[in-house]
Amino acid sequence: MKLTRIVISILLVATLAVPAMANSDWVEDFLRRYDPPRSAGAGGSNASSTNLGQLLQTGTVPVTMADVIAMMIERNLDIQSNRLAPRSSYFQSLVFYRALQPSIRFAGTVTRNSNFSNTQLNGATVLNQLRGQYAVNFSQALPTGTSLAVDATMNRQSSNSSLNSFNPSYTGQITYTVGQHLLRDRGRLINTRQILIGQNNEKISETQFEIQVTNLLVQAQKTYWDLVFAGQDLDVKQRSLDLANRTLDENKMKVEIGTLAPIDVVQTQSEVASRREQMVVSTYTVTQTEDQIKKLTSSDKDPSMFLIKLRAQESPRRPEGIQIPSLEEAVRVALENRPEMRQADLDVKNKDIDVQYTKNQKLPIFDVTAAYNQNGTGGTHTERSGFGSTQILNTIPGGIWNSFGQLFGYNYTGYSLGFSFVIPLSNKAQQADYDRALTEHRLSESKLNVTAQAIALEVRNTLTQVEMNRARIETAQTTRELSEQRLEAEQTKFSLGTSTLRFVLEEQRNVAQAQTNELQNVVNFTKSLVDLDKAMGLSLKKNNIEIDKTLGQVAVKITSRPAQYAAQQ
């Protein structure tokens, strides 16, 4: 009986310990997901320990802007999938080298044949023949429109014919051929057109990936500042609710002593309920913003990640000490750095290559060729008494080496020269293709100008937004200060009996709204600076993010933490 109790106790302890251990592992695993590893050393360990302690004590994980950016670069699903597009374009560009790659070809044929002779010139009543044909070919096309070829053949033949001088006989030949396009298809650009366009398309794909990373970076930054606003606005709503509750308690005391009508308590209770509703809305706004950050910074589909709360540790930037570039300088920097300009310029280069190619295709075909050949014959030599005689006077042994000896003895050689000139009687198709290329080239140039104009307008609009939000911060700050003064004055009048509770509650709402408006304007100013960096093409540079492109591998990496974020760690 005692043994049974001991076993049950051990099983109960093990059952309780396993979930606890699993829960501990889950917490550490979550922190590894949402707290990117920093440089090795005590600093990273201390930061991880601090985050773990705060998670266990408060249920929240503190995050900075640098943390959000690092996690997004490392884990965002869009970045992980979109980075494959430039790699695909890289391999596609390699395909076009196929036309210029050298090739070597081997061929061999063996034929056995037997025929009843219908003439004495066959040298036998029943002619039996055995032939073997072997060939090796090397060819290479050059970017200049030149073609090179080397053909080596060796034929072996044996038969029962009495007319053969060599039986078996070996006949070999090596031919060197050079061809050149003189008009159509002549030139390096014409023959490497697809390669050059493929390389430009690879760069276009890389710029598209850069644009996608920039958009995700801007989205992450704006979402982080939305989290900052939601968190601080929740604090404003909490202070407003606390003030309403204190007012309600004071009014209840005044009703008890008979200095305030009971209806005023009902009015205050209604105001408390209204502000509690605002608290609920603000709380869920914080949750939704946290979920947006988690989506941007996680590749995990585990629903448990949405249970962790995030707390922004940074404050929005105020206008003091911030240098805003002039319009001319901002536009100049934008035109130099925006990937859209590089993308449009690469498209113009592709269209220019197409124009030159289609112009070349309008020319007639004029090709020249030159060939030089070496010949060699060998085998067993049979000397007969006369033509068609079966009497053998002498047999000289030989073989394939005799043929090679003549081949490389350069005693039996030949050459050939030739040309081909083709004039099309109608050139409408080539002319139409050329006109099409010219039209697309002009369209591409127009798109380049349109892109430059759109970028300049975007820079202008973002600068306007920055200046507008800077001015709104000043007016919102003034409005908030005046609202606080009006609230203080209204409370004094209410204490003296010269005002009503309705005006006090109204001024409390005005102060809370003024604080929210000021906070919103400061956050909008910070977000407009993010938009200005994007408009000028400096988002990646200012956040020390590089697009690494080596051997077709495209990856995003952070070279170092930005100075403004590192200073806040």
C-alpha cells in the first residue's frame, strides 16, 4: 500500500513539473523570437536577462526602433520570399551565355553491307564492305560575330574488292574554318544583346527588391510610432479617467453634506462611463498596433505570439535641433539615390540596346568564310600486276598511323574561300520592328522624366508635411497650455460657486483632447521625417541597412545600429 502511494506521488510531481519546464522553454523561445541577438558578450546577456525579468514581472517586452528593424530584417516573410526574385533573374541572365559557349561534338557510324555486283569495276562478284566513320567537331561563336570551327574526321573502309590499293584504308582530314558577319549580326553589342538585357533585368530586379525592403522598413517605422502614440494616448485616457473618478468622489461627498445636487453626481457618473469607453477603445488600439508589429517582425505562425505585450521605449522626435534640407537639395539627393530612378534608367538602356539591334537587322547579309584543311591516307598497301588483276606483287603493312603521319606532315593540304551576300527585296518587317523599338525607347525616356517629376513632387509634398506638422506642434502645444489654464480657472470658479459642474467636466475633456492632439502632431511630425527619408532615398542608408549581392545571392543585413537608436540603448 505504501509503495503504491509513493509511485502515485512521483507521477503527480512529474506531471506538474513537465508543464512548468515547458512553460519556461516557451518563454525563452519567445524572447529569442522577439529579441534579436546582439553582439556576443555580457551586454547581450544582460539585455536578454532584463527582458526576461520584465516579461515575468509585467507580462510585456520592451522594444526599441532598432529592435523592430532588426527583427523585421531577420524574420519578415515578405523579405524572405522577395529576395528570391533577384536570384532568379541572375540565373536567367546566365542562360543567354549559351549562344557563346564553346561546344565539342563526337560522332561515329559503322556500316556493314553486301551487294551482288552488276559490273566488273566493283572488283568482286559479291562485294562485301565494312565502313567506319568517326568525327570530332569543336565550334565557338565570338561576341564580334566571328565563328570558329575545327572538324576532324577519320574514315576506315575494308572490302573484298580487287581494285582497292589500300585494304583496309584510313582516310583522315582536319579542317579549320573561320566565318565572319560583315553587315548584319556584326558587332559585340548585337551578339551579346540578350546577355546585356539580362544583366540589366537582374539589376532591375535588385532595385525592385530594394524598393520592397524600403517600403517594409517605412511601414515598420510608422507602425512603431503608432505604437508609441497608442501607448501614450492610453496614458492620457487613463489620467482623464482618474481625474473623472476623483471628481465623482468629491461630488459624492458634497452631496452627502448638502452642497451639491444629486443630479450632478449622475452627470459625473455619465462622464466616467464615457471616459471608460474611451479607455477600452484605446486599449484595443494598442493591441491591434502590437499585432501589426508582430506580423512585420515574425515568421512564426504560432498563435501564442499574440499573447505577449510590447511596450515602446522611445519617444517621438520633436522639431528642436532637426535640420530640414532645402527643396533643391532634397530633390537633388532624391534623384541620385531613389531606386526608381535607377530602375527607369536601366529600362532606357534596355530599349537603347533594342534600337541598335533592330537597326542592324535592317542591313543585308554579307558573310565571308575561310577554311584550311589537312589530309592523310594510310592502311595496308597492296601492289598488283595490273588494273583489275588478282595477282599480288607486294603487300606493304600499314595502318591508321600512316594516315596521322600524312595529316601532320602538312604535305597534303587545301584551302577554300567563300562569301554569301543576301539582299532582301522587301524590308518592311525589319523596318516595322525598328520603328517599334524607337517608339518604345521614346516611351521609356518619357517614363524616366515622369518618374523624376513624380519624385520631385513627392519630395515637395513630404517637405510640406514636415513644415505643416512642425507648425501644428506649436499650435497644439499652445492649445494644450490654454486648455489647462481654462480648466484651472473653471475649477476655481466652481469651488467659489460661480460655475457649474458641466463646464468643469467639459474643460477636463478639452484638456485630454488637447493632450491627445499634441501627441498626435508630434508623432505625425516624426512619421513625416520617415516619409522624407523615403522620398530622398535615404531610408536604408540612415538605418545602416545594405542589400548584399554576391554570386547571385541577395540578402539584407544591418551593418551597425543607427546612431540615434544606439544612443537610446
